[in-house]
Amino acid sequence: MELVFRNLAAADLPRRGLSPESAPVYVLLLDIEADLTISDTGQVVWAEKLFPVAELACELMDWLRTPDGERGDFAFDSMTYDEPGAVLITRSEQGWQVGSVFAADTWTSPMAWDRLVTDLVQFVDEVRHGVAAIGINPDFIPEP
């Protein structure tokens, strides 16, 4: 499974009259966007332009830090989308799968929990580095 983003930017901050230093966290979560692709063995599961990757990174870290006995499936509940589940992570008998409510019939292959965690932590780490590269302090995104 690959969770990849490209073209990371916060282009709406100036339109709002804000700088990275003056923007509240919720604005950074909404305005730091990139083109997101979920793929599996070279096949695209779901892709979206201008996706709130910083918000997704924060939500994923919250989910990963939930105690095992309390952690259910993951449905990204974004401030950007009316419907939860732009990114879904569900457990099946074969393992964990990633998909989207917007492509309900397409999922990644099932994978073990350890592999899923490795892929998600890598994504969060890359988002934090990308945010820093565009000149924004990434401390509002929890470290893996």
C-alpha cells in the first residue's frame, strides 16, 4: 500500500490574509493541501487533488495512538468533506485494507497491522518534512 502526496502547498493562506506564523492550527489543517494518491501494487485505489494532507496526518496519528482494545476502523472525518471516509482503513479477516468512501468498490490488498503502521508512519513523517520544506513549523502534526 502506498499513500503518496505531491505538490504540497498552502496557497490559500495569503488569500485569507494569513502567514504560517499567524494562522490558527485549524486553518493550517485545512489549507496545507497536496494531490493525494492511495495505490496498491501500482494500481490507483483512489486519488484526489488539493487534499488536506496535514489534517489527515494528524487524524492518522490520533488513531494509531488509540489503545489496541479501543481502536476500531478509521474513517477520515475532515473539515473539508461533508461525508466521513475520504480515507478509510478497515479490518477484515485477511488483514487491514485502505480505501475511500468515494471509490467504495476499490481497496488495497489486505495487510498485516505492522505493515500498515509502517506505511502510515512513513506518510506522516513525509507530510511533516514537506510542511517544513514549505516554511511552516510542523509541530502541530504529532510526531510518529
